[in-house]
Amino acid sequence: MSEPIPLFPVHRIDPEVFAEEQHRLFADRRLHIGRSDVVHAVVWVEWINSLTLPAPACHQGWSGLGSGGEITPARRAVTCRKCSRFLGEPDDPAQTTLFPLP
């Protein structure tokens, strides 16, 4: 009997190499999620084997590890209101409020 055709290509990622690449890409930078113009501050979150990956400081949700371009590095200043507050910076007046915050 022949082997079935795989539905998804097998692509293995070396965790250490991937984490190193992410650190190099996001060192001293901020990030965008998807096609959004909002710039988020970067925090490093534990992944596997004590390796870390970049994530938005505000914990904005997104799907993936970043290997498919879900997040991209940015050099612009942080525009996310929650990330700005996390960093102790004043709010960016360019970002509108969805609802009043205390």
C-alpha cells in the first residue's frame, strides 16, 4: 500500500535557531500585528525550553509564533495606548478611545 499524500508539508523549526532569529529581528524594536498600523511595545515571553519569543506588552491577542509573518518588527514609536501605559509613557493622541477608561 502506498503512503498517503500529506495534507500539510512537514516543516520542522529548530526552536533555538528560531528564538535566536526572533531576538535578532526584534532587538530594540517594536512590533506590528498583521496589517495593523498600531505599534506595540515588545516583551519577551517564555516559549519552550526556557527560550523566549517577542509578544505585545499589552497582551493583544494574535495567532501563531511569528514564523508566518503574523508579527513584524517596527522602528516607529509605540502607538498602542495599553503598551504606552505599560511603559509609563503618555497616551498617543492619534489613537482614538473605543470607550472611556478610568
